[in-house]
Amino acid sequence: MDLTAAHLDLGIAVTDMDAALGFYRDTLGLEEVSDRQMRGIGRMVKLGVGVSTLKLIAPDTPATGSAAPGGIQAGVPGLRYLTFTISDLDETVATCAAAGRTVALGPLDLGPDVRLAMVEDPDGNWVELVQVGS
């Protein structure tokens, strides 16, 4: 594979676009880049993540399943979590908890300069928040 872009676009199918935007845009503070209806697919809202893009997709045919509970420890294949490297771990975890999101893990100290936490999005996907350095 010969990459032609230095960024990653990641798409997440969501069951409730308003709830997903409430978490990713309003709670985590990701910037909304676009919101459009994709013929034959559904509504897609793109959020900026540095040079990358997180695409939230509410399919025209609503999803019937949900993320397997338990994140990494669930023992099932598939996307288990996505990671944001941030500078304000404790504040972000507190903001997520105040917004009613489940804090599945942490904050934990993994070493002298690495801390992390896992929170659940509205569909039960785990979101890893990592702080490196002080």
C-alpha cells in the first residue's frame, strides 16, 4: 500500500446521531466539518481530529445491533476502541462523567509520563483518552 495522505478517516455507524454528536462534538469538543445526507447510505457528519476525520454515519437502514460490551476485554473481533491523545485527561474524564458517559477504566497511571482512561460513547464503543507528559 502506498499512502497518498498523512491522515486517517474513520467511520462509525451510530444508532442516534444526536446522541453521538452530543458526545463527540459537544462533550469532547471535536469540530464539525460537514453534515450531509449520502444517497443510499444515510446521514454523515464529519468531525475534525487534528489532520484526521471522524465520520459519524446514521445509516438509512437503522442498525439492529450494538457494540459488544467490555471493550478490549470483550474477547470479540472488530474495532474495540479509538484513541485521542490529549493534554487535559482529568478534566475531559470529568466532563464525560458529568455528561452521563460511563467511565469504563481509569484514569490510570501507566508510567511516569503516561496516563489513560476509557469512556463509552452512546453506542457502547470505547474511547481511549491518553495524556503523555505532564
